[in-house]
Amino acid sequence: MLAICPYCGAEFEIPQGVPIATCPYCGTSIKVETGEHFKEHYLFRVNYDYNAAYEKLLAVVSREVGSPKDLSTSSAPTGGTLYFIPLYVFHIDLKAMHGRGKVSEEVEDVATLASKDVPVPIPEGYKFPVRGRLYFDPKVVKGGKYLSPLIDPEKALQLVESPFRDKVMKEALLETGSKLIKIESHSEFIGLAHYPFWEVKYSYKGEEYRGYIDACDGTVVYAEYPKSLEVRVLASTLALLASSLLGGLLTAMLGLRVSPLEGLIGGLLTSLPALIITLRRGIGERGLYELKVEEIGITEEIR
């Protein structure tokens, strides 16, 4: 289905089954059923421009084990794309009732992905902010690629509510010891928000690498980086020795009449074909950084 943006006049394709669609060129969102401008639309600020995002990326990959010592001085940015990914913002309001009395409740604003198909490798469990969002205005937005929501808001609300329901019910059961608990929901859909992420590409000695950075708070969520030759060879050599030692020990444990040295040599020869493949892969391998969500906090000024 084709739609015409009410702001910039561009034609764009609308996925089937979604009530809200976003113009990929200017970011304006519309109600699919009527074509009217969708007013409950928000935008998070781009606090890190391309250069600042590149510096954040280099700071992270330069600290990774095996990255070359000259990475920060011998690499150069080669391009980037600013993506605005769609989020749904919900107000969660759940109450556990026992008889006429309230025994437990959960009240919280939550932001969640509005599409499963985004070009940014966002870690599972990545917590998006709900504070700091501004009303969307196409006159003042940053240039970038705006992605349209692909999930129905009502279905998304059910998924978001689920862990809160479990928590409220568990607390109510502990409080009352009764299974006659009723959950009342006053949760609601607040609106659509677009959240910025940078895809930054850079080169090092003729090879290109990429990383993805939260343009709102500067968090690096994913990054590729070169590994120094010394580290790659060392890692492969250690793997070779460890595998050979394991082969020798297994030979000894099986009760074969061989000396430790013969067992070590036998283990080496047995594992040699597989280790040659490992060695080749190790030499050509690039490093990979992936954010561990449990190790980060949330920047209070933004989130």
C-alpha cells in the first residue's frame, strides 16, 4: 500500500497490518486508516554527532584485548548512517485486588521496540528511556533514515504487560496467601517515539569495520575491530598446545602403554588437521564487541 506524506509529499510503502506508518524521508507519522498526521509522536535528541560517535567507538574497541596498539592513530572514519528506530511508549498501571482491597501494584512508563526488523544489532534487554523525549517536529529533525513501526500497539502492550502482571500476582500471593486475586489493568498506549542510533564505518590498513552507537547517550552496543597478528598467532598456538596436551592425557587415561611424550606427540598429530583450520581462521579473524546489558546503567540526565 502506497501512502503520501502530508508534510514532504513523498510516496512510501506502508506494511500491511500496522495502524501507524512513518515517512522514511522526513519522519512524519500518519494514521494508516485515515492518512491523518499522528500527533502522539516523539523524538529523542541526537546528543552525539557522527564525529563524537566515532570517538566513542574507538575508545571502546581500543580497550579490547587483541586490538592493535596503533588502532586510534591508524584508523579513519569512512562513513555513517543515522537510524531512527521506532519505539512504543506505554504507561503500565496494574493493580492486584483481593476482595475490595488493593494488595499490590505496578505503575511505570516503558518504551519498547515497535519493530523486530531493525538494522541495528540492539542487545536483548536493552532498556530504552522514557524521559527526555520531545514532540516530533519535521521542521527541526536531524537527517537520517526513519523506520516505520511493524508491530500492532495492542499486541505490543500485551507483551510488555506480561512480566509486570507476573510480578504483581506473585507479590499479591505472598501478601495474602490466597489465589482469589484479580488483576485490574489501566495501562495505556502513550505514543510512538523515534530513537537515534549511529552506524559508523571506519578503515584500518585497508579493511573496513563498523560499529553501532546509541546517539542519545553514546553507548556502543556493537563493534567490529581488527586483531593484532601477535595476539591471533598466540591464541592459535595456545589452542594447539592445549589440544595436544588433552590428547596426551586422554591417551594416558585410556591405559595405553605410551610415555607422556609419546602421548603428547600422538595428541598433537591427531588434532593437527582441525587445529590447522583453527589457525587459519584465527589469523583472518576480526574482533567483535557486543554490549552486555547487565553491566551498564542508565544515564540519569537522559533516561
